[in-house]
Amino acid sequence: MVNFGDITFQLIAILIPIAFISAIVVFVRSTKKRNEQLKRIEEKLDKVS
């Protein structure tokens, strides 16, 4: 007999750490992308002024 409560708990126990790590990776990538964009904007402003 399959206990669906145990299966659900195991899935949640696995998915929460994966979601946490994924959120950190997405945050780091977006921060890096934003910094690169700011550098490009600063370079353009320096050329203008």
C-alpha cells in the first residue's frame, strides 16, 4: 500500500532546497547582468559628456 502523505512529504523535502538554490542562482545572475548594464550606461554617459 502506498502512503501518499509520505510521498508528498518527500517531494516537498526535496523541492524546497532545490527551489532555494535556484532562487540564489537567479538572484546572482540578475545582479551580475544589472551591473554589466550599468557599466555600459556609464560608458555611454562618459562618451557624451
